[in-house]
Amino acid sequence: MRLDKFLKVSRLIKRRTLAKEVSDQGRIEINGKEAKASSTVKVGDELTLRLGQRKVTVRIERIQETTRKDEAADMYTVLNEERISSVDNLSE
């Protein structure tokens, strides 16, 4: 499945157009490598998303074409979630 579609179906990002923009800005990695919206994801892949002041790492558990809202979180497991402060960004 395409990365942008997975992000929308799993509800990690609400809209597919936004998922495409975030991906194409280089803010998403698959297994440690920068990913574009058209990148293919599969079960077991680890995604790292930088969204605003957060950095979230998830592992894909299931791939589904559609899902209900209450089942969307079952598609992935959150491995790590951290806040990124603007001070950290300036020191790098």
C-alpha cells in the first residue's frame, strides 16, 4: 500500500493530501530511510513521523484498504513518542 494511503486509512494523518505533503517534505521515514508519498509500506515496517513538535515512531501491524474509526489504531503499534523542542532544533 502507498504510504500516503496508509497514513490516511490508519488515521495517523486525517487527510490523504496532507499525508502526501508531509511525506514529500521529507518528514517521514520508513525503516530509517526518507520516504515519499508513493513509497510502499508493508507489515513490520517502522515509520517515523515528525509532525509539529512531536516525533512518533510506529510499527505497521496490519494493512487494510478501509477501516472503521475504532479499528484504525489496530493497524499500528506506537513504539516511541517524544516532543521536539525548538531549543533542541537550534543546537543541532
